[in-house]
Amino acid sequence: MNAQLKKWLGLILKLVVAFGALYLVFQKISWSEIREVLIGANYWLLALGFLFFLFSKLVSALRLNLFFRYHGLLLSEWINIQLYWLGMFYNLFLPGGISGDGYKVYWLKQQFNAPVKKLLSAVFVDRLSGMALLVFLAALLLAFVDSPWSWLPWLALGAPLALVGLWLFLHLFFPMYKKLFRPIAGFSFVVQKAQLICVVFILLAFNIEDGFIAYLILFLVSSVAAVIPISIGGIGIRELCFLYGAQLFDISEPAAVSVSFTFYVMTMLGSFPGIIWVFKGIEKESTDVQL
């Protein structure tokens, strides 16, 4: 099977998963219920939430550049942000082509002849650190959630295992990054905290008062699920997590799916400016490379 055919089959599979998941969601709730939630929203609060989303992506870009600089690839923060933004655009709007992470590796290899293996390890561990903090915060919040299962809050005691697991993984497989454990964990915490604040503003915009913590937990869990590359930008997967999670926590299903949908729209709006560098290109800068 040639590469072109594999690419198209992969895209078709992602589309099938995305539309299949959305189909399941809209079998349970109607679009009119979601529209009712959206129409009554406070758009000023949504705008504030969007600012925190953008801030989270800025910090994500700084975290990735931490890995590059550790290897001696001294990109300026502005060039790094352009590259990160372009990667966001590719991830969301060109799912059948090169991924955002793949493009970053390709561009750095072309511009600076940086070894692909080390670039891939940097991108991979960057993603992994973000997921570890997602799991950590989701488990931690279980201590404060109202649940029909009395044992569920006790799972919060396992929250530190996410960070321990990240440290052990680095120690065993990527020992060169052990020195970066504290800064990358700190950056990842700020990223996920900013996104949680974004979701808080979405909840406030929708006048949601009950089950606040449950919505935040579902957001974190859905963010982990959305990383799995079986859909387009996580569309459908997030909504399914929110739908079935809302049933488990006994919160409003239309409100939960509306929160998920709104965050996806913010992701689209935040990623779209990356198209600037599709046409403009990222200007090469002078840098020292010691990879």
C-alpha cells in the first residue's frame, strides 16, 4: 500500500469516527437543546475564556521551546510561536496531510539540519508531559466532586502517581530529560490550569451552577481522549466523553455537550491564524545548533 493511499484511508477513517461519534451524540440530545444553551450565553465571559485558551497555547509553545533549547537549538520565542501556531493550524484544518508535530520536525530538520530522532523525542515528551498533568488534575478534582459512588473521591489519592509515572518514564526511556522534569511539569501545570479557567468562564457564560467540578473533570478526561489520533482535532470524541460523563455524574447533557462544542470552536478560532504562516512562511533566523 503506497503512502498516498494510506494517507487518504487514514483521513476517511478519522472522518468516519468523527461523524459516527457526533451521530451518537445527536441521537441522545437534539441540536435545538444545544442551541438554547448557546443563545443564552454571556459572550463577554466567553471572550475572557478564549483569552485564557490563547494564553495556554502560548505557554505550551514556551514549554516546547524548552526542549529545543535544552538540545542547543536556540530558536527565538517569536519564531517558535510562529512554528507552534502553524502546527496548530495543520493539526486542525489539514488532518489528511502532515500533522502539526510532524511539520515542526520537518521544518527544523530542513532549516537547521537537526537530527530527527532528537526532535521527535522532544515533541513526544512535550505531549506526554501535558497528558500527565491532565491525569493528575482530573484525579485531584475527584476529591471534590459530588458522586453517587462513595469510593470515587478516594481515587484522588492516586493523583501523584501521574507525576511519578512521568518521572519514571523519563528516567527509563529519556534520561536526558530528567533535569527538565520540574520545569516541564511547571509549564504543563500552568497550561492545564489556564485551560481549566477557560472552561470555568464557559460554564459561567452558560449560567451553569450545579456540578461545576464534574464538568471540569469531564473536560480533562475528554482532553486525554482527544489526543488519540482517531478523529479530526478530537471532534466527536470530546462530545462523547461529555455526553456519557454527564450521565454518570447526573449533570445536564445538553449543557455538557455545549461546553465541549464551545471549547472546540475556541480551538478552531485560536488555530486559524496559523494560516498566515502557510502563505507567508516562517523566516529563518540565525541560530546555533548543537544537536
